[in-house]
Amino acid sequence: MSNRANWHQDTRAIHAGQSPDPTTGAIMTPVYLTSTYVQKSPGEHTGYEYSRTGNPTRTAMEGCLASLEGADHGLGFASGCAAASTVMHLFKAGDHLVCGDDLYGGTFRLFDAVWARHDMAYSFVDLSDGQKLREAVQENTRAVWVESPSNPLLKLADIRGLAQVCRELGLLLIVDNTFMSPCFQKPLELGADIVLHSTTKYIGGHSDVVGGFLGTSDDTLHEQLRYLQNAVGSIPGPLDCFLTLRGMKTLPIRMERHDTNAMAVARFLEGHAGVERVLYPGLESHPQHALAQEQASGFGGIVTFIIRGGLPGARAFMENTEVFACAESLGGVESLADHPAIMTHAAIPVAQREKLGIVDGLIRLSVGIEHVDDLLADLESALETARAATA
């Protein structure tokens, strides 16, 4: 009898959704660079007809990540935004969604500048306060969309609590789990209906591929989303799927290192005179530290902080790091520093950014898996340069 159902996550990251190639015995899933498949007779095929509809490399990637998320079904997409846009096709003109007020700038832009033109309505509220959800629900509300932790302020939402409210009100709960990865948080187990990833980030993990993913254990939702995946066609190519699948094999051990390094960075920054405030769920000073401990098994690799000296201080800091590269994105093995107000969240109006707290001195660090001593030395040097530049 197979023990696959009882495998630990570290084992499933390497083996789930995959079998040796039946033709050659290759242990790694091949990159099936084909657009179509020969049929024995019209409609009589091996399960694959056309690569927009299905590709064996994509099937393996979808199956592996679905297993890690505890989802019965998984679907791959060309990007996280493509996955998000496909979800939006579940709704119709006139529908309303309640969204977290601190979303990734690309998601906000998708909702505010693209889908809003098709008569979709949104309320952006602080979903770290469960009561705010009830207050925001309207007669035409159909779903709740949340990131936890949020991007870039690392606010947490009580996913289990939101799920209870959504079930009571007949709403879908969609959770973007990109920051945590399934290694640290499983939204479906907490009651979410759909889990979303930008697989560009921790899932791929090496800053060499762009992709997205949707997972669900609801058969009806899966059929709807699978139909949309094929009909809309925003699918990943087989090489993208191969790279994502390869990245997943080391996801659990990478996340452990991201987590321990990020905690060390957060504690270092919290004690530095050049830093005004540090936001990291693993710190006791985080207002939702207890919730982080309750619904996740780790705190992740993203640390956000406010540097003293405003924009001049932030510029001086980001221009003088060596290990931390000034770049958008996150979740790769290398450490990155991002200035949300100018870079990843520029699509959010200035007044809204300031209201949220995305100020000019705010810096988001994606802490990589380099040696922690090198990371801390790099931060110390750049902070000293920033202090001298703004003195």
C-alpha cells in the first residue's frame, strides 16, 4: 500500500504530482515543448489534445503545488496577475468585492484601472479588523480578497475568522498566499475557498521565471476556473512550469533559511538608531504577533521598515547596499530592497499611500538565503551611509 498520502511536506515538494517519464525513465519531468498531440482517432487521445488546454509539464507543476497547499485542484497561469484576472472572470458587471486596503500595487491596479472599467466595484478596507468586513459588505458583494501578510505593511488578517463571516454571508474568500508560501500557511485549511500565488516569488524561488497559481478544493469552483484557464488562455509555457517545479523541490529548506535570516534582520533593524520602525510578524512588537503564531508556522522572509531621513535617507540606503540589490519582486534566493512608493506600489494614489502608511522612508526587504552575517554587515554599512547623507 502506498504511503504517499502520509508523506511530509518536504517529501511532497520533491515528488508530488510527478512520476518518472514512462518512455525513458527520466526522473525529472521533461519539458514537453509541443503545441498539439496526436490522436489515435478523433476524440481518442491520451488525455492531452492541445497545450493551451493541458501540457504534461504543467500538469506536474500544478499537482505538486496543489499538494503542498492541501488543495484538491491546482491551476497554473502565466503570472500572478493572470491568475488574479482569471478569478475576476467568475464575477459579472455590477458585482462588488471587499478587498484588503494594503494590496500589492499590481493587484490594486488590476482592480482599480482595469476591472473597474467593466463595472466591477471594490471597497478597500482594513481586513486586519474583522468587523470592517461586515461594515463593508453590500447587497451586491460576492467575494472577499485578502493578502495575509499584506504587501508591503505586513498586516495580518484572521483568515479563519474571515472565512466564518464569508460562509455566513455566502461570499467567496480568496487569499493571496504569496508571502507565506504553503510551507508556513495553508489558507484552504483555515477556510478559504481559493488560494492564489505569484509563483514568480518563493515558489519558483530563483528570480528566473514568472508565473501564477490558483488552488481550490471546491469541485465546482475548479471546473469554472479550469474552463476559464483554457478559454482565456493565460497559461504558463512548459519551460516556465519546469523551472517552477524545480524551484519547489527546495522550497521547504529555502523557507527555513528565509525565515531565520529575516528574523535576525528584523531584530537588528529594531535596535538600530537609524531606523524609525520595523514591521515583521515575528517580532513581539508587531501588533498581530499572536495571530501570526496561531495561523502560520513561520513568519516569512519579508521585513519592512521606515528609515530615518525620509526619501533622501531611503535613496542613500538603497544606493549603497551590496548584498541587497535595489530591485522589484521578492522571494528569490538573493536579497532585494524595494521602495514601495516609487517602485512596486506607485500605481496606488499618493493620498491613499500616505493614509495607509506607505511613506517615503518605507523600505521593503526581501531577505534572501545568504549568510546572515553578510546581510547584517551590509545593512549596517548602508544605514551608516544614509545617516551621514541626511545629517
